[in-house]
Amino acid sequence: MVLRNCNVNSLKPSIGKVEEIVFCRFIRKSGWDARLVNSSYTWVERQIVHRPKVAPWQAVVRDSLLDLGVAPFNGFTYDHVYGTKFGGTIFDRFGRRNTAAELLATADPLKLTVLVHATVQKVLFDMSGKRPKAAGVLFRDENGNLHQAFLSNSRRSEIILSCGAIGTPQMLLLSGIGPRNELEEKKISAVVHNEFVGTGITKMGVYIEASSGFGPIQR
């Protein structure tokens, strides 16, 4: 979400969109620079997001929404606006799917260390407070050795873990967040009991997401 309508001075959105209000409050609480947040989003869009070629079935969905009164038609835009629109796709005009890995091409190699084939095993939590707090990750390198990476006391210290729609609930479960009985069956220590983790994902939902751009189904 790019806060194009967010007043970066007061960090209050100029229009009453709930998602923008919540995000602006998060930015203020985190102490982030709202202008930098916006410029970061637009930079990512320029790197890996593309204007989609509208498939026939997508045109039918568009026309149906407009017939139902979901108006106006806003054409192609990244903005969160009322009505019907076409957003961006991470599939380019050749049908190739772009990911966050493409962002490394424009990174400063002197400030970047890439561990190839390193996979996160679980999130590590600080249990000393009233509530568990994510403190780091346990990951396995390409040789099978385990390592731990923890947040420092610096405000700029961060660990970004991106697992996707399928991998996120799996990572939460492996980290001890989920239905307590299922975690105990797998010999995983429960950190937070949440009966909804790992449920609600349908095959149809995954299919629609995969076919929203130049997906593999068009090859």
C-alpha cells in the first residue's frame, strides 16, 4: 500500500480509508520516515511490478463489477481507490514472475551479504515479558548447519521474513503459534495458542491468485 493520500507531516490520512489510517498510525508508532516509506514503495513498483495485459475473463469480471454498480472505473492504478480498477502484476510481458530477489540487482554489493540456499526453520521468541516477543530466527545454511540471527538493541535493526500465503502459516506453526493440540502432536512447544492458524486457505483462492497476471497457466 502506498500512502499517496497520507499527510506525511501529521501522519493522518486526508481521506477516511481504514487501511491507510491503520498504516499511518503504524508508521508513527514505529518512528519511520513517512516520505521514505512512500518512496520505497514506488521504487519497488518500478523494479518488479508491471502493467498487466487484461485477459478475457478479467475483462468479464471488470464489466460485471461495473454492471453491479461498483463504480467508477479507475483504469490501471496502484492507488487504493473506490470503484473498479486494474492493479499491477509481478509477471512481466514475457510471462516471467518477478520476486523480491530481483531487487538485489540494484543493491550495493559492498553492503550486502547473500546466503544462498539458507532456509529459516522457525521464529525465536523472547519469553521474558508478559507476552512473547519475536527476537530472531533460526536458519539452516546450504551445508545443513543451524544458525541464529537476533535483533540488536538498535532501532534500525530488523529481520524481514517473507513466506507467502502458504509458507506463513507453516512458519507460524513451526514457531509454536497455532492450535495447541496440533502443536503438541508434532512435539512443538506452544508459544501462542491460536486455533485459526493453518486454516481457511482454499485451492480456489490459490488458483485465482496465481492466474491474476501472466501466470504459468498461460504457458
